[in-house]
Amino acid sequence: MITGPQMRAARALLGIDQKTLAQLAGLSVPTIQRMEAGSGNVRGVVDSLTKVVAALEHAGIELIGEGSVSTATGRGVRLKGPPPEP
């Protein structure tokens, strides 16, 4: 659904801190901190994950899944996969 690095990157693109994201999502700051702490998929209560995704999307973030094509317009950022081995 969303990874910790995606959450951090989304906040950076929006120019907001964890407190602001927590307010937008109706969650506590420690909950946002726990979600962002991991490097993989965020684990937690589905309702909390849904609130974060909805808040980010409402603020203008498009979350792009692994291997997915972005269909929206505008600028964005995506991590490249590892370089191919020779």
C-alpha cells in the first residue's frame, strides 16, 4: 500500500512535517513516526493507513506502486530500481 520512504518523500514534496501530516490524517504524531520508521511496507491498523493515504492524496500526492505507470500530470519523483548486473 505505502512504504515508510514513500511517506517521508510525500511529506518532503508537500513541505510538511510529521505533526502536520498527523493533523491532516487525524492521527497522532507517534503513529506517523512508527509508520515512517520502517524501510518496507507500512504495517499497522488498516484504518490508520487509509487515513494517511487519503490525506496525502487530498494534499496532491499520487502514490505510485512498484512497476506502476503514473497516469496523472505534473512533476514527480520515483526511485529507479537497482542497475542491471553486467
